[in-house]
Amino acid sequence: MRALCLITVKPGKVDPVISSLKKARKIVKEIMVVTGRADIAVVLQGTIDEINNIVIDFKKIKEIVSTETLIEVEVDMGWSKP
């Protein structure tokens, strides 16, 4: 299962948060500094329990203001031909 975690951090704290996020290498597949309502986007891959636990751990990082986690779902939209 994959998920995208959008993270908002305190002003000027992107670098220390990225350093903390890199420690969770088993689940964290990619870390991106982004523009928009979030400051950092993290691609996660693991079981739903692993993703849940890592997001809970993210919330313990004092420089993180908020997180929003988007879980990938598989939906047949009928776009591809059999």
C-alpha cells in the first residue's frame, strides 16, 4: 500500500524536519519539498499499520504543525481497455 503524507512545518524548519524524516527509511520512499498548503510531501509504502504508525511518529516531531495523509486506492475508472 502507498500513501502520500503532506506535512506543514514551522517557518524555517524544513531542513531539520527532513533530517528527522530520513530516519524512517523502511517506510519513507521519497521526500519532496513542495509549494502549496504543505511544505513537505512524503511518499510512504508499507502496510496500513506501518503507515499509520509512521504518521503518528511524524506528529511527535515538534517542528511539524500538521499532517494530511492520502491513502492510495485502486479504483477501476474504465479508462484502460482490456
